[in-house]
Amino acid sequence: MIDKYNREINYLRVSITDRCNLRCTYCMPKEGLSTIGHDDILRYEEIIRIVTEAAKTGIAKVRVTGGEPLVRRGVVDFIRMLGTVRGIEDISLTTNGILLADYAQSLFEAGIKRINISLDSLDARKYARITRGGDLQAVLRGIAASNDAGFSPIKINTVMIKGFNDDEVLDFARYTIDRPYQVRFIELMPLGEAGARNDGRYLSNAFVRNAIGNAYTLEPLNGSRNAIDGPARLYRVAGGRGVIGFISPVSEHFCDSCNRLRLTADGHLRACLMSDNEVDLKEPLRRGCSDGDLQDLIRAAVAMKPRKHGIVHDGNAIRKCMKDMSAIGG
Ligand code: SAM
Ligand code: SF4
């Protein structure tokens, strides 16, 4: 599908639950989320039907996310089913890694080859603080298990938060020197309620890149096929085994090359992370709409994609989106 700004839309992020076993302060309220009733969450068969029709409109890549996707029962079988959908060439997963040590092997065998693991601190106490109780060792075991299972590349997503983990920039950079992982620094986005709590905590990736560049020789992977990976700009610490990526949704919009749609756990298609305009698929689906109707609704969501989101940072981030990331599916 080509949208009205000439972007090819071929990537669908599917949130299979809004529940999570962590409560990251920038993503969820303290008491957790789940405003969605059990019956309002799409069943796996319903998601497969949507993905099947989306594939006919040009979606070829699917990322499974949440909330925390590994807390939903049956996730491995669901992924296996996804792998049978004609036209879907690539299935990936984003997880907080807490349950990954137990799941890595079966996820790999079910057809996931690429995995993103979120990790905002390498210090156990700070990790517990930002996640409101998470166990860093469990995540590190999950990362090791993913490596043993054969995942490659393993991407570690690190949201940079001023006054919280900006003192760990070099620790994360060092983490890539003797490990074959890709650490991706992500700018904090002002989403939902949690965004309001984190006002003033945004840190631009220019700061992070400078801090690393002052301590190490940072080589852009220019000329290489891997210089840019989706929205990430990639570098390597000279001599390092791993890669450092910068994803800068606030300071460097990547809207011009945005190729994605998002399916929320309660069955809405979202055209832009930052815009609350959504197309309801669940209601027509449960009313018994035809395959053609579903495809039309998917095209309608593509038609709603704005040229770019409106977030800029001028000392006061402008909030554009009312929902937290865990409700949308990051
Ligand atoms: N629970 C899984 C995880 O944490 O990887 C998957 C869902 S989570 C919503 C996906 C990603 O969104 C995580 O890497 C998280 O750090 C990121 N995220 C959540 N809220 C964010 C925000 N306000 N700004 C930037 N990234 C955010
Ligand atoms: Fe859960 Fe992921 Fe949000 Fe953290 S970022 S609260 S792990 S959904």
C-alpha cells in the first residue's frame, strides 16, 4: 500500500495485550492499566484474520508487542499461526525480557528470528525503580537465552531519561564492545498520563551521541547496508562487536519513511503512534464483515496517516497523544 505521501506501508505492529508484568514509570500508571475488558481483547483467531487481510493489502512484516506479549497465554502457538499467513515474510517481537529465559527457545522455533528487549538500566536497583519492581537478573538471563537460542540481531531498547539513566550512557556503550548486541537509545516521547509525569525528563540523542563520542571513537556504519535500520541510525564503537543505534522520534522525525500501522489489543488500527485517530476493526469483525470490508477498513486507516506527528521539543514537549504506550502497543 502506498499512502498519500508516497510511503509504502508494509509493517504492522500487533499489540496482543495491554497487560504487563512491569509498570515502567514512563509507560504505565502505578496501579497498572488494563482498562480493556477480557471480551474486548481480540482473540488470536481474530488477529490472524486481520493479519491475513492486511497481508493482502501489502503488509509483509509483523511485530508482536504489548503491554508485555509474553504474559498472554498461548503466545507461542499464536506466533506459529502467524507464520502460516501467506504474504507475511517477517515476524519479530518486542518484550521486556522478564519471562524470556523460559520462552527464548520456543519463540525461536515458532518462527521469530528478531527480538527487541527493553532495558533501561544496567543497575539492579535503578532497574527495579524505573520498572516498579522488575528483576534485572531475569532480563539478563533472558538476553543470554536469546543469544543461545540463535536470535540475531538481538536489539536492546534503552529509553534515555534525564536524571535517571543519563549517567549510564557509557555503560550501555561499553555493553556493545564485547557483546554482539545492538543497543538502541530511544528518545522519551510525551505520551499519555505517564508523559505528563515525565515532563522535563526528555534527553535528545544528540546529547547521548556526544557523550559516547567524547569517550570512544564512534564509527558510523556508513556505506554499509546496515547504516540505517528502520528508524535507527547505526554506529559502532571502534573495535566493538556490537552496534549502537539512535532512534530519535522527537529530535529527528522519521515520519517521511514511516511504513507502519498499529493494531491495538482491543482491535483498533492506529495510523500514527502520536495521533488518537483510530479505525475500529473489532466491531465490524464481530458483526461478520467480509474480507473485502476488512481490507477497505485497513486502507481507510492508511488514508488517515498524517504526513508527520507534531511533537517538537523546545524545552516544553508538546503532548499530542492521550494514550500511554502500553495501551497503544509500542
Ligand atoms: N513490554 C514490552 C517492552 O517493554 O519491550 C513491549 C511493549 S513496550 C510499550 C515497547 C517499547 O516502548 C519499550 O521499549 C518501551 O521502552 C517503549 N516506550 C514506552 N513508553 C515510551 C515513551 N513514552 N517514550 C519512548 N518509548 C517508550
Ligand atoms: Fe510494560 Fe513494556 Fe510498558 Fe514497561 S515499557 S510498562 S515493560 S509495556
